[in-house]
Amino acid sequence: MSELTEKSILCRITDGLDLYFPPFLIVSGVVCNLLVVLVMRSAYFRSLSTSFYMMANAVVDTFSLISLLTVDWLNVNYPSTIYRGPDSHYMCKFFHFFGWVSSDVGVLLTMAMTLERGLAITFPLQSSSWCTTKRAKRVTVLVFIFASIKDVNFLFTSDTYALYESDRLCYVYLDSANLEIFWKFVWPWIHNVFLIVSFVAIIISNIIIIRHIKMSDKIRKAQHQLSASSATDCVTKAARLRQGSRKRQVATMLLVDSFTVIVCTLPFSIFTTIDSNVVILDGSSGERDWKRFISSMSFYLLYVNRCVNFYLYSWSGTRFREALLVVIGCKKNEQKTPRVATISYAKVNSVHTCHSIAE
């Protein structure tokens, strides 16, 4: 009796997730990602290559939420609304292919952002020529090409479940021994090695960025204690402080973003690897209920990652919040220009002038 009650509770929890959680993710995710795109196109961020990566990631996430999660929600809760005719397998080929590609692109763009920041910190003299929006656009194109090649097998092995045959819409058919070996043993390791390499690159780059932020804080404190010898020095130092503040804001947002990518992507990869090698017997209903619950949780966690960046940027970036207020019309776009500082013979006044310019 307790087992039946436990299964019933677990099923109700999963049903509630399937019914109410996706609409919330879709609406909030689309709105928030559009706001991220608008903020990244603002005057403060659009000249940074990292901002282009963030904007491209937001665009991919928006299309993924609209096309993939919406159809999955309809299929789980209202399966009769989904077309299952003779040509429906083409629909699943697209959904499977674009779903995996969009997930991999998100990981690769995050890796590209962190690697770029890490290289810019390690080689500061070359950063001005390496970290450009033009180069970021090229890297983004290469990211899409790589992800498409990696996931091209879904264009040939995807098909549609019959009505009420499964909670999911699409599956990978294994009509030969070679395909079965590939899906159960080869493909999981290809994907896991891809994730491991990406996560290691992200972690190493983040370590470099964190060390740079700590060193920058120490240098900034030392600079505030030094007096300026002339008005020109004040303007130069103020410009450097503003540029350093902007890069520090982007670096902080990037750290939070990359950590979230790892947390939200890893569970689904682990589940896919285990599920492709473990067979759930028909008679074990409790195991099927747990499998469905874990599958839904790990699946929706992927889409949480595609909705949460706006909140992470707002929490970790002061400049992002300021630009957001300008975008939504709550604040005027005041372009701050360096004021001409008068030469002061008093050391205290000179330092105060420098600080006022840098603000």
C-alpha cells in the first residue's frame, strides 16, 4: 500500500511539473532573453566580443524555448494536438537535431567566452586584436558548424512515437546492430568527452579570471591611494578605471553563467548515459515512475539554463542593471564624458578630482 502511495505521489509530482513548469519557462525565458539581447546591443556592451557571445546564446535559447519546449509541453499534456502522419518523422528529425545542437552550442559559446577572457588576461597586449566582435562572429559560425557535425546522426535516426505510446514525442530507432552499438556505447562517450573537454576548459579559464579579479581589486585599491600629477594623468587613469570596471563586470557575469551551464547540463548527460545502457523491465512500475521523474527533472534543467541568464546577469552585474533600466525606459541614457580637471596644487584635491572623473 505504501508503495502504491509513493508511486502515486511521484506520478502527481511529475504530472504537475509537466503541466505547469514548461509554460512558466517559455514565457519568462523568451521575455528575459529578449531583454538580454537588447541590453547587449546597448552602447555600454555592444563593443565587447563577450557581449556578442551572450547575445547569440540568448537568441538560440529563445528559438529553442519557442520551438522545442512548446511542442514537448503540448505532446506531454495534449498529445492529440501533435501531427503524427506519414511525414511526421521529418518533424522529429528537426526537433532532435536542433535540440541537441542548441544545447551543445550553449556549452561551446560559454567555453568560447571563458577561453577568450582567459587568453585576454594571460596575453593582455594581444587582447585588443584577439577579442573583437568580428572574431566573435567567426567563432560563433564555427561553433554552429561543429555542433551540427557532432549531432548530424539525429537527422537519420529520429522518428515519432505513436499516439499514447510514450510521454515523449521522438525517439531514436535502432533498426540494425550497428546503430544499437553506436547509440548505446559510442554516442554517449562522444557526448561525454565533448562535455568533459568543454567543462575542463571552462573551469581552467574561470580560475584564471578569478585570480585576475582578485589582483585587479588589489591594484585598484593601490591606484586610489596614489595622487595624480596632472589633469591629463587624471583623465587617462579615469578612462582605464572605467574600462577595467566594464571588463570586471563582464567577467563576473561570465563566471556565474559558466557555473550554471555546468550544473544544468551535467545531470541530463548522466541520465542519457545510464538510460542508454540500463533496461527498465515492464513489470517494474516503480522504476518506470522514478525514471520518468528523473527524466523530466534533468530535461527541464536544460531549459532552466536557457532562461536563467537574465537573472544571473542582473544579480552579478551593476552595469547590466543600469543598461537594463535604460532599455526598459526607467532611466535616461546619460552618456558620461570625462570632465576637464583643473590642475590643483593640493595633493588631496588632485586625488579627489581623479576619483570624480572615474565615477
